[in-house]
Amino acid sequence: MQLLPLLHQYRGLDGVVVAIPRGGVPMGAIIARELGWPLDIALVKKIGHPENPEFAIGAVSSDDLFIDPEFRSIPGHYLEQRILEIRKSIQEKRLRYLGSVPPLPLLGRKVIVVDDGIATGHTLRMTLRLLRKQKPGELIVAVPVSSTRAAGMLEKECDTFLCLQRPDDFYGVGQYYANFQPVSDAEVVQLLRRYRK
């Protein structure tokens, strides 16, 4: 994997690889194996704007949330309903992937966040903000490809942004893979069992 030479400097340090499921998990497993770090996942889902569900105004994890201060005027009943719905979905997914195992602690540790590529970057931005609240020692994003716009946005949200390609003519993550088959839940479970430690 072409990202590995950019990450060798972290070998032997105290860190966690946090993959974005499902597509980021196989890549996260390779990085975790090479660095000797445990593998975990970030189950975070954006809260869409009530008038445009694709536009992120915040994000929810199983035990935390972030609302962009710019959108604090969104009606409380909408936020409460969406947070409950999203949290239920996340908890079901975490149970499917990891059972009752709690997330790995990130305090003071180097954290490499891995995905298979970045299109808009909105959900990953929210994920980084939630991870930052856990006070990692260094927050690193490692991806093979990102749109130029998303890369510029995410560089402000992490300490180190490692990306192999930032094409101006970006149309979708899949165009940069010879094989972009969906990753199954079963594969995610298998990799987490093997590399989570």
C-alpha cells in the first residue's frame, strides 16, 4: 500500500489506527499490522440540515455529539429526534461489529484516521472534531485520495494530513481504484477481531 512509507515514522510509538467503516477498515488493518498498533473504528454519522439532509450541521457518535455553532438556531425538537435516531443506528452497528467492547482510549496517543478516500469531507470533519474532544496526542489523517476542496478543509481539523493524490478533476473515490467492491460487514468484523488487540 502506497501510504505505508508516509507512516513508518510512527512505528514503535503509542498509537491507535481509527478506520472509517466500512471502506477504510481494510486499509486501517494493513496500517495497524505494519505499525503494531491496535485497530478501532469511528462510528460517526452526520446530522443533516432539516432543509438539506446532505449538508452536515453536526455529528453524533455513540456517546458524544458536536453541533456546529453556526447552526445552533436549528429547532431543538429536530435535533433531539435526529440525535436519538442516529445514536440508535450507531449503537446497533457497533454491536454488530464489536459486540459490547468499548472504544479504545485515545488520550495522549497518536491517532491515525484512515478512510479509502474523501469526497466532500463533511462527515470526516465532524469525526475529527469528536475525536479531538478525547484529547489525542496527535491527530493524523491518512488517505490515498481526496478532492482538493475537502483536503483544504480537513488540513485545518487535524495535526497532520497525509494524502497521496489531490486531483482537480475529482468525481468520486471509486475512479481511483481498479477494484472498488463494497466491503462487507463480515469483513469488517473479521479484521477488527484480528487487529483490535
